[in-house]
Amino acid sequence: MNEAAAPAQTGPSFSEPLRRFLTAARSAGVRISSAESIDAMRAVDVIGFSDRTALRDSLSLVVAKSLEEKQIFDDCFDLYFQRSDFDRPKEPGWRQPPDADDGDENDQNGAEGQSGGPNAGNGIGGGKGGGNVAGDKLAAMLLADDRAALAQAMETAAEQIGLNKISFFTQTNLYTRRILERMGVRPVEREIEALRKDGGNPATSRADRLEAGRERLRDQVRDFVERHLALFAKGENEKYREEFLKQARLSNMDRRDLDRMRVIVRDIAKKLAEKYGRNRKKKNRGQLDTRKTIRRNMAWDSIPFITVWKQKKIDKPKVMVLCDVSGSVAAMSQFLLMFLYSMNEALSNIRSFAFAGNLIEISDILEHEQIEPAIAKILQQIGFGSSNYGNALLDFEEAYFPAVDSKTTVIILGDGRGNYNDPRTDIVMRLSERAKRLIWLNPEYRSSWGTGDSDMPRYSPYCHVATVCNTVRHLENVVTDLLKGSR
């Protein structure tokens, strides 16, 4: 019998709590692969759920891979397995009157309405009178203050209505009411109303106790729902927020979102660096290098025991970035510099320049200092002034043109507004001829190009790419195209 019962614990009902917990942990930010989920299931098969400390330590070893993830995991574990909803001490109002013991015993059996009570035959609280079975059970649990049964019924109802799909705080009341209705609160409310109408001391006492129990149950269910909101909705809300921030115009960014944006920029840069910075040679096994294969196999009379395949070498792009740090585009320049310097694995030989009226190289500052203090220092030195594109382009031509060659991609970030100074489009033309690509990123909408002091219609004919770029998503697309096109 024991051998037959053991496998039953590893079935779907046994694994469902763990599956939901792993879903919550993933939503909170813990990276859990399919193999790690299987390892977690095996750990639970051995340890079980009775010893929570051993369970937490074992699962943490299996799924958490960094100190940050371990902290997230511990918080998620404590929140998910918290079962204190019905552990609060009984309040004075919940003491049952001495003469109600017999009635409570009948309530637990769900039979008060069936034995000629005040609601017999009216469909309230009695099975034979047409009452609701779930309402009868809930009323019995409330009158007896059976907290274990209430907790079990609440979790069962939550699972039935799909509480783990909650996404927003505004859904809290909706899910709270659905759980209560699934538990049978409507028949209980009708019974309370009928008891109030009947009047009399026994009926009033029972109504008071049911109403107090219902209110306490509502509070406990709401706490339970809010805990699930914190567990299952955090990750989804973070995703929605991240998508919004990626597509929001950087010049409109709220100060409180800047730290979050820096994290997003680093994450995007890291993903791109991992994708394009690891393997710098791409093997194309569809094309055999016949000459090298014959040469390699000369010792075997050129019988191709060892094959040599043609390889395509991918060069890291050489990038020079000119950033307008005048007041109108300084915020955008910060994020572009941060983005490029978070990608040192994928990009080599990045040289960065900042200009407003004149142009200076800022590569050394960015390489030897932390990115945030470095950007603040750059803006303090040359930022927030009036832009003069003609002077900046002349400074670049005189000092740095020899460094531009056919492998260089030049990126200019600016709105192209030179305050009616000479735009020096001739320099842009020569720069376009020397460089592999000239990319102009303008934070203004295209409809504003050419209005007022904008010289973009003069610059854009000499650019390989001239595009609107005022969000992190735009930056990601530009750098992705830059890496894809590098050969």
C-alpha cells in the first residue's frame, strides 16, 4: 500500500503548487530554465512541503544563480508560502455565546435549516429548503470559526477563478468578490438579510455572527488577493512599464524614470553584445574550401579525411560618435553615450566627441571614469550651450579627419539647428565620402526638419542614413543595424 501511494504524490496535484511558485518566481525576475524546473520538481519529491526551511534552501540552490536572484527568490518564497491569513487571534466579538454551542454543532453539519430552525423552508441556510450547498458550508465554517477550512476553501476558490492571472491593482476588488462568490457568500448574505427581517434574539445573534464572519473573511480574501498581485503581476507590470519607457521620448522622460532607463539601456546593450560580440567568425558549413581541404590532406594522398570549410570573418565596427550636447538634445546624448559604452564587447575603437559651439574628444573621460559621473562632467564642461554645427564640423575636420577611413561608421546625434550659422555642408560631404557610413540621428520629428534654423534638409542628402531617433527603442534599432552591417 505504501509503495502504491508514493507515486501518487508526484502527480499533477502534487506538482501544481510548485509550478505556480516557479511561475511567480519567473515573474519576479528569477531566470528558471526547463531543466531547472525539473530539478526543482525532483527536489520537492525528496523533501516535500512540510519543512519550509529545507524546501526554501533546496529550491534556492536549484534555481537561483546570483545574490540578486537569491534575494528575489527568498522574498518570493516567503510571500507565496505565507499562510497567516487566518492565524490572527480571535477577537472578542467572535466569542460564541454559551447557548450557541448546539446551534454551531448543527451548523457544522449543515442541518440547522433542515431541523425546523427559523429559516426552515424559506431557502436560506437549509438544504431541504432549496438552499445553496456552498452557502451552507460557508455559513457553518463562519459560525464555527473553522479557520483551516476557510483557508482551504479560499485557496480552492482562488485556483478555480484563475487568481494567478491578476495583472493590475484595479482588479483587486473584482477578484476578491469572485473568490467570495465562489466560496458561497451570496447565500450567506441572503440569510443575514432574512435573519434581520425575522428579528428575535436567536436570529439576531446568528445574523451578527455571520455578518462579523463575512466581514473578516472579506478582509482576509482581499489580503490574499493583494499578495497574489505582488507575486504574479510584478513581472508583467515591469514589462509593460519597460515597453512604455522604451518607446517614450527621452526629452519627455520623468526624472524618477531615469534610473530605470539606465538599467534598460544596459540590459539592451548586454543582449546585443552577447549576440554580436561572442563569435567573430561565422562558419558556413554549406561551402567547402576545396583548396585548403586538399592541402590539409596531402599526407593521405589528398583523400579528404579532414574537411576545411569557408569562414566568414565579422569585423567589429569602428565607430566615431559626434554628440550635440546643447540644451535641446543633451538628454538624448547621455543615453547614446551610455548605450555605446555599455557595448564594449561588441564594438571596438569607439571614439566619442561632444560639441555645442566647439568640439572636443571625450573618449578618455568615458573610458577612465564611471559612465554617470563621466557624462555629468562632460555636460559641465561643454554642454547646454548654443549649438554651432559649422564650427564643430570644422574642428572635427582639422583634428580628426585622418582617423576616418573606409571601415569607419560616423554617427552624428543632433537636431541640425545651428542658430543660422554657416552649416558647412561641404565638410559633411567630404566626411560621407571618406567614411563607410554616415548616420545622422535627429531627436526631432521629421515634420520639424527645415523649419526655423534647422539645416537638416541640407545635411541629409550626404548621409547614408538620416532618421528620427528620440527613444531607447530607436537607439536599439540603430545599433542593431550597425552591428548587423559590420563586416
